[in-house]
Amino acid sequence: MTKEKIDRINELYRKSKEQGLTPEEKKEQLILRKEFIADIKQNVASQLNNIDVVQADGSVKNLGEEHAKKHKGQ
């Protein structure tokens, strides 16, 4: 997500607290927030895919693969 979009999220938040938002601004805010959350989820998944944990028995478990197994079919 670009800095401009994050700035716009913050701007809409401040305006919502000070004077309220128009229906169009509320829709824009919702779209931007959903995009922001999707980006965060993608970043976390990417980080998990790069983390390997060595188990006590010496085996290696990738956290991204474990996460995918738990959430498969959702």
C-alpha cells in the first residue's frame, strides 16, 4: 500500500471524528481499510513462509506450510 493511501486513511479517520463523512467518503474509507488489511495479511503470510523451526527431534517445520494446512478449505 502506498504512503498516499495510508495518508488518506488517516485523513478520513480524522475527518470522521471531527465532522463526519459523506456516504462516498465512508465507502472510500471501507475500501481502503480492506486493502490495508489484505496487505497486512499477505505480509504476515510471506514472513511465515520464510520461518523454519527446528523441533526437538531435529526435524524442521516451516510455519507457512503449517498455517496453510490449518486454514485449508476456509
